[in-house]
Amino acid sequence: MSAVLVVNAGSSSLKLRVLDADDTVLASHDIQRWTGQDETAPIADFLADAPKVHAVGHRVVHGGPEFTGPVRLDAETRAAIERLSELAPLHQPRALAGIDAATALLPDVPQVACFDTAFHATMPPSAATYALPAAWRRRWGLRRYGFHGLSHAYASRRATGLAGLAVERARVVVCHLGAGASVAAVAGGRSVDTTMGFTPLAGLVMATRSGDVDPGLLLWLLHGDRLTLDDLADGLEHASGLAGLSGHGGDMRDVRRAAAAGDPHAALALEVYVHRLRQAVAAMAASLGGLDLLVFTGGGGEHDAALRAETAAGLGFLGITLDDERNRGTSEDARISAPDATVTTWVITAREDIEIAAQTRAALRAR
């Protein structure tokens, strides 16, 4: 199984990679706008020029209670994934479209689903359990699932290796910061806590998603004729976060430009975002009982030096201090902490493709 095609379907984009056994990228293509509806042609065009692939690995956002590790795809597993679509409505249908397209184009090639929730299946009950009626929890499988697990798994392992720490003793907080964003606590290579919950709406302020909101506030909005259920769902998913706070959309770069030009709403959006992010890092450190490594990954984590500096500026009490020159000078795998910092801080390039390829090989070897 020398070459694995990685199909990473996002909420509006598709990333295709072919990796060899050494995780060298043999071919790649990003489709920025991809709805998944009758759009096999771009994937077919990519495969026509790519090396022959021996397996396909798919990123699937939600695995629910059924899937706590990678699984070979068949009609039964595909149907189970489809049943989980309402829990991740921005992502799950696109993942299914990618699965269907790859199956049609490569019918004789084994395919594996790799789940963003699976990494967090190791969270202890104290971190995963909601304080809700037991009957609800049993009937509907209500628990905190967590997301971005493929990214958190890779980034924590990569940073631990670069730092020269033994995985079994390393306490790592990973900040995956993109349009979707989450923070995870990783101890001994296993997730023990994270900011997202039953769905990817929970936790941090994101590009267009709200993050944590008082459930009583949401109930109040649904009373009377204030908002319909569809209005509320659309607002929380598409019109909240940085977009809702700033009025300048969900792209952090646009919000920064507006704040620099004196827009008070954009300035407040940045303050709220960083405030919640600092809170989350400190909370994850508490779940770990201490901290050895802080990791920034994802588009914002890798490329926004100002965001990293603003976050670290409020976390000196944890032993986090950045080297300004190192922080400004890198967007690749590198240490950016000050020499005397007791917690080392790293920027790690997000490589979900490597994690998906590795899980795909492992799942097929296990059969």
C-alpha cells in the first residue's frame, strides 16, 4: 500500500493529496469552492494526472458514539455516517459526497473513514459528560465528542517529537485556529479535554460560529415570535463569531484591518476572540494539571503572529512567554517561546493529510 489518496472535505472546500509510504506528497490539489453536488469531475481530473493510489482515506467530522477509530468503508458504515449529518451539517454531507465520488471513480480501491471525533474518545467521563438527565444521555448518546481530532493528534505528536519529550509524559495544549477553532488538552498522547462538544458549535469564538452561549439565552430567543428554530440555527452557524461581532465577515485578516482603521466593533471582536482563547488555554492546562508545550496550528495559528502574541501576553502566569523575533519570523514547524520560558511554545503546520494516511494504513493492516 504505497500511495494513499487523502480526501479532506471541508464545509466549502476540498483538499486532495496523494502521499507515499514516507508521507511525501506526490500530488495535491485544493478546490476552494466545492459543494459536493455532482462534482466528481475535478476529482477525476486530479486522479488522471496523479500516481496510482492503493487506498483512499477520508476525513469525516463526526463519528458519533459508533466510531472511535478509523473504519473501512462499506454500505453499512456509509449509512451510519449519513445518520450523523444533523450533528455536523456544514461538514458531514460534503464528506459523504467525497466518499461517493471516490467510490465511483475508484471502485476497486479500499476506502477508510477517519473521524475528527475519534481522538477525543479517550476523554475521561468527567470531561465528556454533560450534566443532563440520565434518560436523555442514554437515549440520544449525549456527550462531549470534540472535533479537529486529526489535527490535534498530529500537532501534539509532532511538537512533542520536536521538543524531545517522551510522549507518555508530555502535557500539551493544542490551539487549532482556523474558520473553525478548538483547543485540546493532550496527556501521554491522548486527548483528556477539549473545547468543542456534542457539535462543532461549542467552545471558542470562530469565524461565523458563536462558540459557547448561555443555553438559557437560546431558549429565550426561541420563545414567542423572536426567532424560529431555523433562524437560530442559521444565526449560530453562519452569522455569529467574528462575523457577528465585527460586521466585517469572519476572516481574521479583514477584522484586523477594520480594527486598525478605527472600527470599534472590529476591535471588540478581536478582544472577545483573544479573551475566550486565553480562557480556553488556561482551562486545558488545568485539566492537565500543568503544561509542558503550547502548540498553535491551523491557518490562524500558523500565520497570525499577532494572534499568538496577544494570546500569550495574558498567559505568563502559566510560564508562557514568546520570543518576539521568533514569533514574527516563522509560520512553519518551529519553537517560538523565549529561551527562559518554562513552557515551550510551538508553531506546527497542520498536516491532517499525514494523520489520515497513517490511520488509513493502520485500518487496512488490521483487517
